[in-house]
Amino acid sequence: MNEKRIAIVTGAAKGIGKAICIRLVRDGYFVIAVDQDPTGEQGLIDELGKDAVACNNMNICNEQQVKDLFADTVKQYGKIDAVVNNAGIIRDNMIWNMSVDDFDAVINVNLKGTWLMCREAAMIMKVQKSGRIVNIASRAWLGNRGQSNYSASKAGVVALTRVLALELGKYNISVNAIAPGLIDTPLTQKLEKDVLQKLIEAQPSKSMGTPDDVAKAVAFLAADTTNFITGQTIYVDGGKSIGANM
């Protein structure tokens, strides 16, 4: 059995997921970094060295692949202390221009994939009588124009988090969500400069957050000392969720 705390992180290859992996390793975890991007993961594993292992070409929407991931992790390391569900996609459009395929794809990855990961984590952690699940939602669950699919999927993640906190609390398992706002990621940097500047100006903080801002919140909720916080959604959004300047 590995003496380090064992964490599984999805969407690990870049952006927020990469920052979460780096932070957890810094805090003494051994990380199973899950992603569909083997190129990005290789760079991450090279950076983290012996304290992480890559799980390449992983589709969190595939039930059998998720089952195998958890079974293999327990077989190899003897336990799972934390699961961070960060993987997600966007397919933005106004609803009258949004295809059913784009709606289904976003719900499938962001909500069903997170649910599958949570279900396997719950079954193992319930037997262990310990564990931490951290779901990455989004401030967008409160509503964003052009994101009827994405906002709905992240609202589902918030609701899922609350339900699992009720179901798993008596087994010493905490389940919480983090709702990032405008974060400086490769995806954000692809926005047109004037669009990005308008988004920044709409922030009470007049700034973007960093992936490490989210990673720090994940590390707090994943810690074994965070025993009495569960079912909560913590906003890492520079105050945007309070409605200022909207």
C-alpha cells in the first residue's frame, strides 16, 4: 500500500487540471492523472516525476473504462483518498443555433462522466469509511447566455454534489464542488482581446483568476483535515457570483 495519499484527477493534462495535479503532488499526494490527451499528459508526468502516473486516452463517459480505472487504482495502491472531477467540455451557442449533438456531448462529459466517476469513488470510499470527492462545477451554473448546455451540466454537478454529501456523510466521505469563474487558461486566451477585456471589466476584482487559485481550493477540500465541510459549492470567481456589475 502506498503511504502517500492517493488522488485521481480527471482533465489533468492542462489548465486547471494540470495545476490541481501539481498542487496535490506538492502537498504530498500520489496522483493518477486522467485525460484523453496523451501528449499533454506526458509533459505533465515529466514535470511531476515519480509522484504521478498518467492514465492516457481515458473516456470518463465509458462505464467500463471508469470501473477499470478505479479497480486498477485500488489493486495497485490499496486505496483512493481523493477524487477530483475536473474533466469537461464546452459547445457554446445560443439555444436556437445549438444542435442536439452539442447538447448531448456536453451533458454526457460534464454530468454523466462526473456521475460515473462519483459512483465508483463512492463504492470504494464507503468500504474504506473515508474519502474526499471534489467536483469542478462553474459559476456558469447560475446562468450564462449561450451556454444552455454547459450551464445545465454544471447545475447538475452542483445538485449531484449536494445529494452525494447527504448519502455519504455518515461514511466519513465529504463531497464538495468548486465553481470557478473567469480563469486564465489556454481556452480563455483564445478569446478575442476585446471580448476578454469586457469579461475582465465585468469582474468585481477587475482581473482573471489563475489555475492555481482553483488548485488551492481543491487542496483545501481534499485534505484529510477538512472533516466538517460537505455539500458546499465554493466560488473561485473574483466575486462575480454575487451579481456585481452584471
